[in-house]
Amino acid sequence: MLKLPFRTFRFELKTEQPFYLPAYAGSMMRGGFGRSFRRISCAFGRKPCEECMLRSRCFYHRIFETTTDKPGRPFQTTHPYIIRPIQKLGGKEEAEVLSLEVTLMDDALDALPHFVYAFIEFGRFGMGKERAQFELDRVVSKGDILYQNGDSNIELPAEPMILDSFMEPVPDSVQQVQLRFLTPVRAKIRQRYRSKLSFQDIVRLSTRRVRVLSRALEREDPFTEKTNKLMEQALDVRTVSSNCRWFDWRRYSSRQQQAMHLGGVVGEMSFAGDLTPYVPLLKAGEILHIGKNTSFGLGKVEVEIG
């Protein structure tokens, strides 16, 4: 089993002056937050992580510069966190309050105080080109307030949730499922991004997400032996309705010094057929997101059974 601990938090940001959000603020929030995280974590300033003797015990390196340590094959892999702004997608939006859904997994749960302090510092530095300053008003999880503006301590949550408990097989037959793509799903399949999705595409993205995360966090992939059969049977699931569109947006990458197009599919789809064996996989995707660029909130899916 995957046995992946996780917990989802709501970070509430407030400002005295309205600030403008881009069409999708996930990249902006993740980028500014990441720079603040590095400033509060790094003992050597601008020294590259790969040259730092402290990197094996550094939260910034473990969470933002996530790599495998396999001999001869180090490579950057998926990150154990998701930061999703809760906002309307589209044109610029003026706001005084912004809520973020922040999901931390595995070792990243131990870094919750670092996430909180990094957002406090991010607010002092300011977001976007206007450097709009904000305050971290509070952090909430499952109705419990863990931090309020001005607190000197963070109330750490109780035991984390375990992903497997949300992936239990359903006792009854499931013949219909509706999916809502709340943030763009970037489905790169056979080196091309899909603007239209089939149920098999969604199964492929979901199994890939679980597989990559399992490998990165050194856990057992519960779908390894089932993937081929799930993919084959997915061809028998029919699309009942599809109200989806391609949502295009751009982010500026300070690392690559260029603007990047990061469009994806948003909207709703419903499917019919023998969907019972897919419920655990769809529930995993609902929590973990699917597709590319999940760390700044893309690929958020809501699943409605029946």
C-alpha cells in the first residue's frame, strides 16, 4: 500500500490595499513563496544547493529541489506539496483576501512551521510586479485554527491523514462518475498536450501521478500490477457529456528568464460504465491532482460518484 501521510491546510492572506491577481495565481504564489522559503532556510545565501554540505538536512532542498540520490542517476522529481489559490480563473481579479489550499505530504508535514514563516516573510516582501504586501491572517485545517496573525507559536495538527483511507474500494457497483477540472489539467501524452480528454487519458494521468510520487517518496505503488488492466478496461467506459475548454495562461520563469505558456483543460465531464475499480484511483487523483505542474495547483479534480 502507498501509506502516504498528508494534510491539507487553508492559508488565508489579507491586505489593506486591494491587489490584482493574474488569470491564475498559482505560479506567482509558489515562486514568491519559494524565494522566501530559501531566504529563511539557507545558511550560505546564494550558494548552489548541490554544493552545500547541509543539503541532506535542509527543508528547502528536500522540498523545493527534490532529487533522487540514486548513484549515477540523480534527477529532479516531483515535489511533496501542492499550493492552489482558490480563485476564479480568467482575467485579472482585484482582491483583498486570498485563500490558498496547501497540501503537504510525507516529510513536508514536518516543515509546516517553515511554510508558515515563509509566507509571513513573503507578505513583507510583497507579491507580483507591484510588490503588494499582505499578511498571513491565519492557517486552518479541518476547522482547527493552527496559526493567527501575531502568534509566536504554531499549533501543530494531530496525526496526519493517510491517503490509503480515501482509496478504499467501494462496496456497491458504480456506473456513473462526474469529474470537474477546477484548475487546468496539463495532459502531456506521447509528447503532446491534449486539449480533449478521454477516460483512458484520465486513468493514465492518475496512475502516472501515483507512480511518480510513490517512487519519489520511496513507497509502494498500489496500482503497479493493475495499471495495464485498468488502462485496457478504460476503453469500455463511455463519455456521456463533456463541457471542457482549453484555458491558456502564461507564467514568467525567473530561473529560465522567459515567459512560459501553461495551458490546460478545465470544465466538466461525466462517464458511464463499470467504474467500480476506478474509484480508488480517482479519489487519489482528487487529493494529489493529476497532470503536470501540480506543485502550484494545476490539475485539481473534483470527483462525484453516481
